[in-house]
Amino acid sequence: MTHQDLTATKAQCDVFEAIASRRAVRAFRPDPVDRATVERILALAARAPSGTNIQPWRVWVVSGASLKRLTGKIMAAHEADAPGYDEEYAYYPGEWVEPYVSRRRKLGRDLYALLGIGKGDSERMKHQFGRNYLFFDAPVGLFITIDKAMNTGSWYDMGTFLQNILLAARGFGLHTCPQQAFSKYHRIIHEDLGIPETQVIACGVALGYEDPDAPENKLVTEREPVSSFATFDWE
């Protein structure tokens, strides 16, 4: 694609609006997303910076029958509590400390309140978590991977690429949900999609049109003010 192909039209939202309106959507409409749009989103995302331009990311896109086949396999393992599945890499800390644990708990409480899931209702909690493995009914699923040979810096680079996907999707009126939950079933994904074992499955991304009537999409997460995380030595 040329630079002109990647330029947003007036009908598409600007970068400030894209950043402000981006959020994790957990229920999608079945409306299809055409392949050309997905390719444009990925081409835009590929403008992300990376150390010495190594571009350490790869993307595996599933839709239609391929998506249903793969999610069916993962859901079967999830519902059966099949043993022998573990995450491909450590995402969360081994021991939670403040203020992170409180933020995490608040998100869970707020989401479950919208869904009417009471404290201790493990069956409904498991069902809701399993919605991850259906890409929350989105018509397109992405898997972002990185070569195991890469070091920490390349994971930073991959993060900028991922963020670009999320923002570019907003430019097309689409929403997303980045999902590390897929890491638990990385063996199923590797085998089903033929992803080489040299690639780490960093996360999945649900891509599609938001279901505005779904209660879980009413969730508004809070962000800390700049004064709480930024230190200025301004002379």
C-alpha cells in the first residue's frame, strides 16, 4: 500500500478521537468486516517504530469457518477444565501489590455488576471468562506473535504495533479487545493455525463492530490523572 492509501479520509476519526474512544469491547455484532479493511488496519499498524526497524511482529488472522473451528477447540478445553494447559509466558506478577491489585479488583467488580454476576458465582464467572475464547463473538480474530529469539526491547516494539492496530480500527469505526487469555491455550492455537514453535503467541485481538446494547459494553474504566504518574522537572 502507498502512503496515500494509508491516509485517513475526513469521514474517519482523527488520532485524538481514536485514542479517547478506544476501549476493550466485550460483545460484538455479527456484521462482517471485509478483508481489505483488515489489511489496511495492519498496514497502518506496521508504521509502528521498532529498534533498527526489525519489525519483530507477526499476525495470524482468522475469520469465518477457521475462527469457528479454532474457538470450538479452545472452548471445549475451557469448559472441560482440561489439564495440562499453562500460559506460554508470565503476564501478571507472581505476587500482587498495591495499587495494581486494587485496580484489578475494581475492574472485575464493575464488570460483574453490569452483568449481574454475584460474588462467588464461579459458574457464571467461568462462562464470562470463556467469552474471551469466542473473541466475544467478533467476526475477526487476530493473533499477535513474536519470535522467541527476540529480547525485551522487541516486546516493547510489538506493543506499539498492537496499539496501532487498536487505534487504526477506530479509524474505520471498528472496536477491539486485546486478549492475553489465549496464551493458556497456545498449544491448540499453534497446532490449528500451523504457527511455528519459534513464535510466542503474545495475545489475541477481537475485531469488529460493537454491540451497543450489551451491558458489558457500558463499562467505563478509570484512568489515573497525569499528576499521579508523571514527575516534571521543568525549569
